[in-house]
Amino acid sequence: MRTVTRRGVLCRTCGLAVYRQMTSDTLLTGWWGLFSFFVTPFVVLGNAFGARAALHRLPEPYGAVRPPLRPGRRVLRRAPAMLILTPIALVALAIPTLVVVGLLSGGGEGSVALSAGDCVRNEADWPEQQLRKVDCGSPLAEYRVLEEASCGPRDYLLRAEYTIGAPGRPGSCVTPL
């Protein structure tokens, strides 16, 4: 890890050019080190609020022997900034997208709300439950959801995910057909 400081007599345009170039270099190479990985964001933010404010106090260019430096593109429009900001933006957008997709999908196949009289098929072996609602006239129907709150000796107790939010009065057991 190293810190670079440029000193010189600069006009506002040249100071802006140096600031933008050094910030781009920091965004590109400042991450390579365990301690640097955590310090670099604070250095960039400190320069954005500290050094950038000092640029406004510099005089406009006048009467120089050579023309002022070209400031170039803004820092956020340069390749190093895009290289860093693109993955951060993708992660920031992916998290809410996954939450919305999860809410809209209803949690997948296993979260079907069942009510008394529904017929189901278990896609797993008991005591595991991976229930899928099917038509009672279908050859795939294996069990019927009971109205009774108590299970008989041949019945299976439903997990709570199949009874919460069910329309009507939810059953708590399934019996073989």
C-alpha cells in the first residue's frame, strides 16, 4: 500500500485533470492488498470531498507558457470506475430482483395452500413432504386432505406450510385414497 501526492502550482483546469487521473488510477490499482481493499473506498470518498473542494479555490488558467491540461471525462465515466461500479450495481439490483421473484412465485411448488377435500400427490417419500395438488379424478391422486383436526392411524400430518393461508378451513391430515 502506498499513498501518492502530487504537488505543484496548478490552475483549476490542470488540477481537475490531475485529480481525475489520480482517482481513476486509484480505482484501478488501489484494491490490490488486504488492507488496501478496505481503505480504498474511504480514500476515494475523502478525495472526492476534500481534494475536489480544493479545486474550486484554484484560479482559472491565464497567461501560461503552455496550454492547460485536458481534464478528460468525468471519473464515473472512465473505464476504471465502470469496472468497479458495474459489479456493485449488478449486486445491488440482483438482491431486490430475487426478493420480488421469490414473492411473486409464492415460494415454489412446496408451498401450496391446501384445504379440506383437496387431492394431492407426494413427490417425496414420507415423512418428507413435497406435495402437489392434483385433480381428485386423476390417477396421480394419492391422498385426500381431511376436515378432521385429528389424524387416524393411516393418516399423515401435514406440515404447516401446506395449511397456512389456505382458503376455507384447512385440513391438518391427509389420508390415502
